[in-house]
Amino acid sequence: MNHKSQQDYPDQNEQSSSQTSEAQNVVTPNRRGFFKNMAAVTGMSATALTATSGAAALSLAVSSAQAANKIPVVASEHWAIKKVGNENIKLFILNKKLKSNKDVPKLGTILFVHGSSMAGSPVFDLQVPGKPEYSTMDHFAKLGYDTWCLDHEGYGRSSKSRDISYDISTGADDLEAVSRYITEKTGESKLMLYGVSSGALRSALFAERFPERVSRIILDAFVWTGEGSPTLANRRKRIDEWKSSNRRPLDHAMVQSIFTRDHPGTADQDVIDAFANAILKLDSSLPTGTYIDMSINLPVCTPEKLTVPTMILRGEFDGIAAFDDIVKYFTKLPNPDKRIVVMPGIAHASLQEKNFKIVLHAMEDFFSQPPAIYKG
């Protein structure tokens, strides 16, 4: 296992630092909302802020928020090793966090898990000209989280040497190796997980296998049995094509279709173009394994085995995450700390769509939830 520090990647760091220097705008529609926002940015409790009188509290909160937003976000690249027989499989990992947590307390460690049609950084560290807010990793790093994402085996900068289709179970194996590496690097015994689409399936399966490594998990664009999914019904019509090869072609039109197949208009074209360009820089073809699993091998996850606190996110227009299907899954989750959230105006690729701030809000709220004191 090895890594390169952020000093080895000046271009990426300069870009990240310049984005961080732009202070976040804090909306203050009411007193309670204002102090809640300030607490999120500064790390101070809302109670402590409201206990300070009027103008003094306002001055303290604004000064703390401005100080926090001057801290640069730094990036570093890492590789975990997954052993398969006698072969060492290299898995690429990107880490982004504040250069210093002096003014912003560390809130936890998040591992982001990508889906079937792209590697990790295009989803979670998307750089859109003039729209830095589309980097989810930068957003959470500025709040005080230590953020990580990986490229699964067969994707992006990770190993593509094995002649296999890289199914969901293989992806869960990747998460075992990557989570172990992150724990060794950070000392964090438990990670927060966010997985989207087939990444949600990989994340859930990993958390079933290793619940002791997960503190909280978010499953976005998740599917359980596939019942009621028009997108998967259409995909099944091409199952012979998917099964005939371990990889499928990738081009701009394919990425564009992610945003048009369910409900056109949910994303801005400049964001779609930036997303497609970032994906195509890393891959010209993609594994078929998750497509096959989601078409004919569901369910691959067992809700009764997912024992950690769980939130399921479902976009209003998502053609894969059928509402009745995920509700049935949700009811079987054994942990009482669970939520299901339907996000208005969102289709399948939530973090690249116009209403992405709804996603971030739900994620922040769930990840920052305090532990239950009374459990009955």
C-alpha cells in the first residue's frame, strides 16, 4: 500500500485551494436557521451561539465561518492493495480534507462509492467551470469531514488486468481493502459510507459483511429486487449483449442518456458536459458486471443483515429506484435509526443535478446526527 502526498500534485492542489478561498454564502431566513448554519460551518454548537447576546453572537459566528473558509482543501492520491490469490490488485483512492482542523473540528471520515458507469472522482470531485459547488468532496471537507473516494477494480485508475466482469460482490471486496487502508492511515475504526446506484448495492453488501467498520450508511438511487423499475426492464432486453462481453462501450451520448432517460431537464447541460468529459478522461469502456447483476441477479443485498444506521435517498423521477421496492427493503432494516427520503425534482444522478443541494442537506443532517441516549 502506498500513497503520494498533496505536494506531489500541485495543479490539483492549486485548483482545490482556489475553490476553498471562496467563502460560502450563509442564508439567514430566521434566527434558528442562521445559528444552525453557523454551527455547521464553525463547529460551534447552536446553543453556544444563541447563548451569546445579539450582535456579539453574530460577529463571533461570522468571524469563525470566515476563518474556516480560508483554510485550503488539500488532495492526495493513494493506492490500496486487494489480494486475489497470488495477484495484488491496485485500487486508486482520492482523499480531500482541510489542510488544518484548527478552526473547524474534524467531524468524521466519509467514503464515497461510485456506480456502474464512471469512476469515483467524476462523481464526487466534479470540477465544473464557474460552479465549484459540484464537488461533493470539497463541500464536506470544508465542513470538517475527511473525505475519500475510490475507483473500483475495472474502473478509472485502478487495476483492469483481470478478465472478469467486476460484479457487485467484487466491488464489496474492494471496499474491504479500501476501508482497511483508510483505517490504517487515519486511525478511524468506523467510516461513514455514501453509495450511489450500484455503489449503494456495493456499500450495503460491504456493510453486511463488516458492520463493525461502518458508523452510518447512505444508499442513494438504491434498488432491492428491481420490481417496478422501467430502466432495469429496458436493460434486461439487452442482457445477452451484456453477458457476451466483460466490458461495454462508453461515450458522451451514453453519459448524456443518464440525464434524459428518466426525466429530461433535471441537470444543466454544462454540468452534464463536464461530468462526461471527466468520465471519458479515465475510461473508454466499462465493466458489465453490475449491469448484469441489476438486470437478472437481484436481490444481492439482505436488509435483515444491514444492522448499521441507514438512510435511503430516492429521487422523485428515478427510473431504477422504484419507490415500493425500496420501502419494502426499508421496513426490513433492523436498526431503528433509519430514514427514507424522497428528493423532489431529482432523477438518478442526484449529485450532478440542479437540486443537488437537497441531497447535500439530507446527507449533512444524517451524518451529523448525535447518538441516541435513550434506547428503550
